[in-house]
Amino acid sequence: MDLKKLHEKPPYGMLAILFIGAFVAFLNNTLLNIALPTIMEEFSVKPSEVQWLTTGFMLVNGILIPASAFFIQKFTNRRLFITAMTLFSIGTLLAILAPSFWVLVASRMIQAAGSALMMPLLMNVMLVAFPVERRGTAMGLFGLVMFTAPAIGPTLSGWVLMHYSWRALFVIVLPFAIFTLVYAIFKLRNITPNRDVKIDLFSLVLSSIGFGGLLYGFSSAGDKGWTSPIVYGTILIGALGLIWFIVRQLRMEEPMLDFKIYKHPMFALSSAISIVLSVAMFSAMILTPLYVQSVRGISPFDAGILMLPGAIVMGIMSPVTGKLFDKYGARAMAIIGLLLTVITTFYLGRLNMESGYYYIMFLYTIRMLGISMVMMPVMTNGLNQLPMKSNPHGTAMNSTLQQVSGAIGSAVLLTIMTKRMETSGASQFAEAKTSGTVPTSVEGLAQLKQQIESTAMLDGINFSFFVSTIVAAVALFLALFIQRVTPPKSTEE
């Protein structure tokens, strides 16, 4: 592949079809979340069982994304994309027709097998297709897909469920998936370099145990509690598996996932900032709907509408921040973006029972604007320091860490919220007993408990946002050390 010729005229038509495929796959990730109660009712399953629709999807992602570096090096981008879209389309069709709950779970896992390869593959194609001085713009367009699609999923899902069955969520996705697949078969060409690498099966097993165990353990903590043997057992097994996996990769000449890329300081720093920022970002995506729906009693659809401007702003800003990154670098972007994130997160932690709907929407939207100024510029700056042969490992590492840090951060912040809520509720009830204001009637007591529950949850959410503010401030501190990198001149460096 002649890189000079490719850089002079990037394959925009090919990138467009990759973008559509990735957008559909990412949209699908969050599309089903609001439909879980409806599916529980239709198939008569428990909350712990229905959770497998998201847990199963995430586990397959956790297993395949770390292995994506091998797949991207071994197979052509055309073959990989067509395989991924075929699996995704089959899974979507099976979900539409699913006669039972566990068939639906299986269909989601087949979908995940396809979508897991999308992000690393597309990022790798972008790094090859564009010269370094234009990568920011290109990766900004990728950010449009990566962040906007999952963000609009809940809003779209809420509207569909108001009018149609949950199966309509998959019916909407299928035509786009099939169109993308057919177009790719006829128009997609190969541009990524390939090498004859061999997979180390034991590394794949260790990676699956490590990342899969951590993802499952932390994701289950909210439902089962931290004292459950399944939760701490899988986290412990996952941690041991991950340590063994890392040690094995460092000793191998051809690792499945190359941890030696962390010798590049800006890539290491970009990873650290991305991990911290993922924790902060996912916290707001969970805590804001909890406040709006559970504390304030606003409908799921209106909750989705509240979060929609944030998704739109993030989508509009991603290409803009990409161009600004090419011109000014990542440091200024990250500092401004993280200042916005820290300030808005602080004010989200000071909400009360009278906070206005549009005030919350404003804070959430400005917060998403801040995050859009940080995530892709910082990630691109780190990837720019890697030699081309390490790009598959860099993209796989970033994708994996986002998945794991998002799951861990969400679980920890939800636990903090729950513990604070329990303490606050007990304290409020004790105060009511001491002051003698506890009603004697059953009706009055139920009303008091409901009131205490709402104020305790508000206190828990506010405290979690306070912790999230500190987390975002850590990312702001790290951003002060960002330097604009000079990429390696040789692909073999």
C-alpha cells in the first residue's frame, strides 16, 4: 500500500461505509437498556436474569476487543469488516425472531461478536488513511460516531417503546446493517498492512478470564452486592488472570496485546487520562437519569430528551475539536474541556428537589461539551507517538481500557451512592424519631418513608457527583503534563 498516495487522496467513500457500520453497532450498545423492564415482563424473567442482555454483550466485548490487535494484523480490513457486519446482522435478525429469553441473550452475544471489532478496526483504518497532521480531524469524525451513537440510544429507545414493541428496536437497526454489509462486499478495499502473526491460545484464555472476570464482577456488584462470592470471586480471578496475561505478554516476542507500547510516555499519559475520564463520563450517564427519574419522577422519555442536547453537542463538536487539535494540539483542548467537566460535575452534585429541568439539561450539555474536547484529542495525541506497526495494539488497548474503566467506575460510583443513601436514610429516620415527628398511622408512615427515600437518594447521587468531580480534577491535573508529540519517522521504530 502506497501511503503517500493514500494520504494525498484518503478513501472517503470507504470510510463512510465504515462509519455507518460503526454507528449502527455503537447505537445498538445502549438501545436496549430502557427496554429491559418490558422484556422482563414479556418473558417472565427476574432482574438478575434480564441483566444478561447487557452483561453477555459486554463479556463478549471484553473477550474480543483485546484480541482485536491480532485480528487486525492477521486479516485484511475488508475481510474483518464483512465478517463483523455479517455476525452483527445475523444477531439482529435472530433478536427480532427470538422465541425465548435465552435465544435473545444468544442473539445479543452474536451481535457483540460483530460490534467488538468495529471500534479498533475503524480507528486503525483512520490512522493508516490520514497523515499525522490531519489525524485530529479524522479522529474527530470518529468521535462523532463513538460518542453520539450510544448517547442518542436511550432517547430513540424511549420514543420507540412508547409506540411499538421492543422488537422494533432491532427492526430499525437491521436494514442499515444489511445495507452496510452489501455495500462493503462490493466497494470495500484493503488499506491496512498485514503480517503473518500467530495467536497464542493460552494468552487468549488468560485475556478472556482477566478482562471478562473484571467486567462481570464489577458489573454484577450493583445487583448482587459486594459481599456476594460471585462478585468478589470473579473480580479476584479476573485480577489474577490479568496479571498473568500481562506478564506473559511482556515476555513474548509476538504478544497478542503489546504492553511495551507504554514505554511511549504520551501514550501512557493519554491512557491514564482516558481511564479517569471514562469513569467520570459514565457516572453522569447513570446518575443523571437516576436523579431525573427516581428522585424527580420524570418519565424515561423526558429523561432521554434531557440528555439529547448533550449527545447532539458532542456530535457537532467532535469534528470541530479534531480540527482544533490539528492546529493547537491536545494540551489546551484537554485543559479547557476538563475545566468545563469539573465545574459542571461540581454543580450536578448540588442538585435539589426544585432544580429546574432546563437547568439540569444545561449542566449536562456543557459537561458533554467539555468531555468532547478531551477524549479524542488526548487519545489521538497518544496514538500519534506509536510507530505504525503498533497501531493495532494501541487501538485495542484504548478500546479495552474504556470498556473496563467504564464498568469499574460505574460500579464503584453506584456503590458509593448506595452506601451514602443508606447512611443518610437511617440518619433522617433517627432524627424524625428523636424529634417525635414519626406519624402513627400506616399511611403517614409510608409517606414519611417515601420522602426519606427520595431525599436519601438525592444525597447519595450528590455525593457520587462530588466524588466524580474529584476524579475529573485528577484528569485535569494529568492534562497539565501533555506534550505535542513528534511521531516516529519509520514504521519500524
